[in-house]
Amino acid sequence: MTEPTHHPTYNGPVFNQNGGQNIGINYGHVGAAQDPELRAAVEELTARLRDLTAHLTPDQARTVEETLPVLALDREAMSERRLTLARFSQIANSLGPVAQPVADALGRLLGLLG
């Protein structure tokens, strides 16, 4: 599996698509350079969720793929996305021990958000 590459110095918009449909535009990485701990936690959670895909039902996999683009590298924006994190938590809880790395990554991210 290839880890995502991030280019925090790129200032142009990034278009996120799922199945050919535009699902979001990221106009930059606000706060990313100032908060490496949050960046690492978001990247870890994203990687763990992608690793878990093989164990998900089609509906759960769709939820993860549709929801991943709303994760942000900005504490304020991430705090507003607690519902997204709750969705990931429900999925992880439904899978039991196989999803423990996701639960651990969620715990670290929520700990950073306070």
C-alpha cells in the first residue's frame, strides 16, 4: 500500500473526487505546518482506515471513502468534525479486535483535540 504524499507548500486548490463526482475542494493546508502532531495523527488515522477496507461491508467502505476527505489538518476545523470521527468510531467498534489500530488512532486524535 502506498502512503499518501502531502505537499504543504503547494498553494493551489486540490479537488477531491469519488467515482468521478467532486466531493470537495481543499484550498490549502491551513495550520498544517504549525501543527505536526495533528498532521501525524490525521495521517495515521487515514492510513489505518484504508488498511481496514478489506474488513468493511460495502456500506461501511462507502462511508469511509466519502468521509475521509473532510478530515483536516487544522485543529479548529477538526474539532468541528467530531461527527465524522464518531462515524469512524462506530465502524471500528463494529469490527472488534481487527479494528483496534483504528480505535487507537482515533483515541490519539481525539486526545489532541481535547
